[in-house]
Amino acid sequence: MPLRLRPNPTPEQLARLEEGDFYRASGGCICETCGKLYYDHPYFAEEWAFLTILCNGDFVKL
């Protein structure tokens, strides 16, 4: 299965990541916004593909 990458990160998102604005979580957690597993959310842009972006804009490392 190919990676689900979110294209074209915004400058604001990149600045947050450079500051380390992400946290660890289990992929089995449920998103409070859409009700899906964290595993079902897209990975972030290529350089940051180890991170998943949630519906509320949070970045998580699964």
C-alpha cells in the first residue's frame, strides 16, 4: 500500500515541526474529530513522513 502523503505543507506547519511540535501516540487511538483510527490518517509531507497529521492539525508519531 503506498504512503498517504499530505502534499504541500504550509510554512506555518513546517515552522511547528521545526520546533518539535508533535507527540507520540498509538495508531489505535481514535480521532476526536472524525472517529477514525490514527492509523487511517495521512502521513505528513515527504521529509516528515514518519508523522501522521490528524483532523485537528496535530502531528503525531505513531
